[in-house]
Amino acid sequence: MPKSATRANGKKSVSCPVESTIAAIGGCWKVLIIHHLMQRTQRFGELSRLLGGISARTLTRQLRELEDDGLISRKVHEQIPPKVEYSLTPLGQELQPVLQAMHTWGEKLEQQRCNVPMAKPTDI
């Protein structure tokens, strides 16, 4: 695997497809945003309520990054008050099996954690 280079701004550039994927969907909120958009088209306020705990600034930034990466589309309806809807692009829809695989793996991890006995304080 080739070594990754550093960009002029000091950030590491992506050097493999896995890193590209993580760069596009990584972070606390992006996968959850994509998950909710897989259900249906959502408005900003709906996403905010579904995600609970995300600030408007963070949600805006995450949506812009997902749009810049071509994973979601933003449709503005010219009306008063303005109405903006977000939906997955065909590229974003291709993430469904990836997220399903992550879900399945997460279930296995949770099951394993539940079955592993906790260390006793005297064992430490």
C-alpha cells in the first residue's frame, strides 16, 4: 500500500478506498444522517429531531459535507417560509449494504460483550 502524502494544509490525504469511505461517512453524525435518509426524504427540522442532541451548526456542516461528497442532494422549494429537503443520491443509496453490514457486525459485538464475564476487582 502506498504511503499517504500530506496536503498543503497539513491534513493527511487519502491513500486507500477504505480511508476514502471513512472520510466520507466518518464522524459521530454522518452515518446516522444517512440511516434516516434511507428511510425517506427529510427536512432539516425532522433530521434535527430524529438525531436529538445535534446542534444546528453541526447538522448544517455535516449535511454540507455529505452533499459535497455527492452522497445526499439538497432540494430548495421556493416558498415562504423556505422549505429544504434532503435525500440520498444514487451514490448515497449504495451505502445501504455497507450500513447493513455494520449493523450486523455491531449486533455481534454487542452480543460478545454481553457474554464476556466482567473482571473482578481482585483480578485486576
